[in-house]
Amino acid sequence: MLAHAKCMRDNGVSRFTNPTMSGGNSQPGGDPNPAAPSIDSSSPTYKKAREACKPKLLDGLDGMQ
């Protein structure tokens, strides 16, 4: 998940956060504030980064959660 977050930032989604640990479980990275999203997941930059970084995703995860 860390490689995916770094890839998203390297491909223009600069606010994409790193995954974190919470209660012994890994939480995927993504928008720094999902309650008030600051990343436009419909933007061309986001879509391009998502496609470029798809190989770095773990099975069952689809990036920004």
C-alpha cells in the first residue's frame, strides 16, 4: 500500500496520504480528509495516476478508500 501511495503522489496526486496502522490493522492511504474530500477522483490527473499505479495495489483493494 505504501508503494501505491507513493506512486499516486509521483503521478500528480500530491495530497494522496500514506497508509497508517490502527488497532493492529493497516488502513489504506488516500484523501487526507475523506469526510471533506480534497482529492478529485474524477480528474484526468487522478484517473491517469490510478491507472499507472494499479499494478501496485494489493488484491481486494482499489486505492483510495
